[in-house]
Amino acid sequence: MDPSTIIGIGLAVVAILGSMIMEGGQPMSLFLIPPMILVFGGTIGAAMAGTLMHEAKNMPKSLIRAIKAKPGTAHDNVQIIVKMAERARREGLLALEGDVAEVEDPFLKRALELAIDGTDADEVAELLGAEVDAKRAADNAAAKLFHDMGGYAPTIGIIGTVIGLVHVLGSLSDTSTLGEKIAGAFVATLWGVMSANIFWFPLANRLKRVSEAECEQMELAIEGVLAIQAGSNPRMIAQKLQSMLPSVEQKQKDAA
């Protein structure tokens, strides 16, 4: 699990509540059930109205994935591919059958199985490339859903504030609670803006970044397996794949 999302959201919430306390406010005054129901319920409903049902059903899974996903390092796959390239060059592709079972990355494992089964290199590239494209499209749809929620939330918050102010204007004769009611009306706007910029937009960006990292790792696996099929020099394969690694992983490898 990559803790960056939880840490980032937690830091933002602490900063907001901390500044409120420093100014003499009461954080619990923000946790009013009606505006929270309106903002979160209305935001989710509006997002569902603009998407397909199967995408809406995947919202909880996408939320968990955004928080818990931790893409593996592509450097580990490079080492596996180079090791198998060395053996394939000495003993042939069929000699890799026993080693494939030990590969943990399911995509790399499937790619190696296709190559060992004698599938044409062009077909391997087409099949695996289509899988990467399908994954990228599904991930983009999930990220778009959260991004749309970030767009709807502030407007729905304003709707909640207008509803609250209508209620306030209808009871101007009760001046003893007028200030409290006006303040409560603006809580909906606060939740709309805060949820958009602390929850929905960051989660959408997180899903996009996780998807990019996973797709890059899959594309690296495709290049490596095609190079093994072509009988390329393992040293050249290593150099090519290492050049495809993100700069952070290259620095970590050099440091090791």
C-alpha cells in the first residue's frame, strides 16, 4: 500500500481544521448532517447520472484502488526478462517453461507463455497491446468519474447554501438564531469546495498516475518478451529496457 494518498488527504484536513481552531472556531460546527448528506449524496447522484451503470458500480472498487494501489517497480521485471533472455539464447524458448511459473507479474507471465507457445511476434504485440489499451480506457473512465464529482460538488454545495438561506429568510422574525442559521447555510458550500479539492480531484489524479505506472510496466514487459522472441542480445535487451525505466527507478538502480 502506497501511503501518499492517505498522508496527503490527512495533511490537508489537519491544515484546515488546525487553522480553524487557531482562529477560535469550533471544528464540530462543520459536521452538520443535512449539508453533508446533500453534498455527498448529490455529488454521487450527479456523477452516476452522467456515466454508465457498470462504471458507477465500480466506484467503490476504484476508491479502494486509489487509496491502496501500489504499482510494482519495473526494475524487477527487467531483471527477470534479462535472465530469461540469457537462458533462451543458450537453450531456446522452450527451456523457459519451468521458469515462467515462478513469475509473479501476471501480465509478464502471460506474455512469456504466449511467446513460449510459439505465437507469432506480431500477434503477441497486437494481443498484449490491445490489453494495455483496454486497461488504460477502463482506468480513464474510473478517473473521469471522480473528476466529474470534483466538478459537481462545489455547485451542489452552493445549492445547499441557497436552500439554507431560503430557510433563513423565511424565519427572519427569530433573530436569536439568525446568525447560527446563516453560518449553517454556508457549511454546504464549504463541504462542496473542500470535498472537490481534497477528495475527488486528488483521487482522480491518483487513479490516473497509478494507471500510467501500471501501463508503462506492461509496455516494458511487451518490449522485453518481443526481444526474447527475436533472440536479441541480453545485454542489448537490458540497456533498452533500462532506458525505458522512470528516472526515479534508474537512480535507485544506480545507487544499488
